[in-house]
Amino acid sequence: MIKIIDRDRTAFIVKWVASVIQIFGYAGTAFGWTPWNLYFFLVGVLGWLFVGVLWNDKAVMMIHFVALGSMLAGMASQ
């Protein structure tokens, strides 16, 4: 069977990229880079949600799905 993606390698890359992007979100919040901080957080949360799917880790998926919903609701109310 041909492997379409290497899940472990993909998860490794996505989790580190998403983590760095979320750190930019924290920095953006600290320095008042609104709305860029939200965009960084949004990308980071989506990355970690994808990692949760790759790992089939329901806890990781749940926390990032809830975070995504909260962020989108907050952004829509502005």
C-alpha cells in the first residue's frame, strides 16, 4: 500500500509551526498588535486541531475545537 502522507512527520512539522505561530499571537497580544494577534492565534489553533486529527487524540481536538469556536464567536461580535 502506498503511503499518501507520513503522519508522524506531518504532525511533527505542523505542531512546531503552529506552536511558533501561537507564540507570535502571544507576543502580538503583549504588544497590542490587534487584530494580528487573533490571526496568529487562529492559524495556530487550526494547526493544533489538525495535529489532533492526525494523532486521533480527542483531548487535543476538543480543546482546540472549543478554542476555535470561542475565537470565531469573539471575532464575530466585534
